[in-house]
Amino acid sequence: MSNVESSPQELVCPSTPESCGTGAEVLAPRLVPLGGPRAMLVRRTLPQRERSLIGAWCFLDHYGPEDVSQAEGMAVPPHPHTGLQTISWLFTGEIQHADSAGNHAMVRPGQLNLMTAGRGISHSEYSTADTTVLHGVQLWAALPDQARFTDPGFEHFSPTPFRVSGATLSVFMGTVAGESSPVKTFSPMVGAEILLDAGATLVLDLADDFEHGFLVDSGSLVVAGTDTAEGELAYLGTGHGAVELRAGATPVRLMLIGGEPLNESIVMWWNFVGRSHEEIVEFRAAWQHAIGLEGGSPSVENPFSLPTGQHDAPLPAPVLPTVRLRARSNPS
């Protein structure tokens, strides 16, 4: 998925994990339009001023349930990425993925599409004609410095749901509750969908050197004694060996993300993750050159090409900000 904001901010996202506290920090989402005049709205909880990273997780969009039977749905033409992995996870609907590494795949509810951008990739995502309700999440994970110029790649994985203490878990990255995913990550991290029965309490073991986030999709949830509502993201810093999750009077669906603190500052602009303003300028020039638009020729071999079989024109990069970025820090 692309960040389709017409004037995206260039952000320095520092890795500043908090140590163990008595409760969770609750982050509210902001609304961002995905697409054109009939855009689908997504709720973005990462990055934001209060917190930029949770482990290597650097971007979280949450959308739907959206009736797309009479609307455009998800229609994101070819666009570039660098220095990250994209994670697509659906609750309802169906999305078709195509990328410049030659991968074509569908993503359906309970299935993971994991794309590694590395040194550079482009891809498109479209909801299918059979999709009437679209609902899911799209996440990015920053690649650590030693891996961020790796070759692009793609994995598809369907985890087997399993029951534990009033909950159903589907683990798509890392290891949660003793269940592991085989997909490749470049830093220690976890990702899972959790369905809590109404009124259920789940005590979940955590790696105490990880940061964790709990995104509430539906229902009301108490995370480590902190009330969390639909659409909100509860953050726990390092130092927690376990967490208590308690559902309200209705069932709860949530997404668990977490990981070892990245301990690096990243620079994010549009769909690029780099380490400096100059790198972002170079990535933009390479993409504009690859699609035949202004921007000059890149100073290195162009990493970008287009997926095959595409009918829509690729997305041009927005205009870069006229001022250099200023670093922002998470509150201590």
C-alpha cells in the first residue's frame, strides 16, 4: 500500500523505547484518505508525534469495514518502496498484489502478504470486483541498516489459528504463545491477530526486551489495566514479561505487533525509508526517472522497474518539502 498523501511530511523517526511502566500508553489514530475523490479513509496510528516506532514497526494503517460494492475500494497503482517490509492482513475482502520482482498474489482474510522492498521495489494493490466489504490493516517494518539494501522479495503465508484461554490467535510473524511463523524478518519481531471472547481475560507472555503495540479493531479492551477503544493503539515499552488483555461485554479483535527496539533513527517520506534527507532525494529522483518524469537521473544504478500487466499509470512522487527535516523525539 502507498502513502498517498499529496504533501507527506519528511520525518525522522527515532527509536526511543520506554522502560517498564504501570500501564499502557494509548495512541489515537488520524484519518488519511487513500486514493482520489472517492477515497477510502484509513486510520493511521504510526507514525505520530507521540511515538514513531514500535520495534521495527514504523507505519500502521487500519481501514474498514468499508462497503466498496458501489465505490472504488482499494485502487493503488504502481508505486515504489525502499528500506522496509510491507505487511498486508485482511479481516474481510480480497486484494490483488503485483510487484516488479515478478510476484503476483492474492491476499485473503487470515493470510499474510509480506513484501521486502530492500534496495527498491514497486508494486500495486487492488481490491477485487468480488469484494463488497473491505477491512484490514497495512503495516510497514523498517529494515535495519545492515539489511536495508537487500534484494527485494515476497512471501505468502496462511497461519493456522489456535485456541488459548478464551482467545483465538493467528501468528503471522515471529513467535507468540509458543506458535511460530516461518516468514523471514530482518530484526526480532512479532505479529498476530487475536480474537478474544466476550468477557475473556488472556494473560500473554511477552519478550521483556521487546516493545509491543495492541491495535483494537473491534470491541473494548483493557491492556495492562488501561482502557483502550476501537481504533486505538496501546503501547507497552520494554520490561514487560507478560500482559493481561481483558475483553469487555462483546468479543474483541486486535492486532499484536512488537519487536526488539531498532536502536536506529530512520527517515520516512512518502513510500521511502532511508537514513538521510539526501537518500530520500536520491530515491525520489530514481523513481521519477524510472517512470519517465522530471527529477533528473539517479547517481547510482536505478533500482526501480514496474510490475508487468499494469493498466494504470504509476503514481508520481509528490514534491519534496522546501526545507530540510528536523529530528523529533518520542517523549521520555
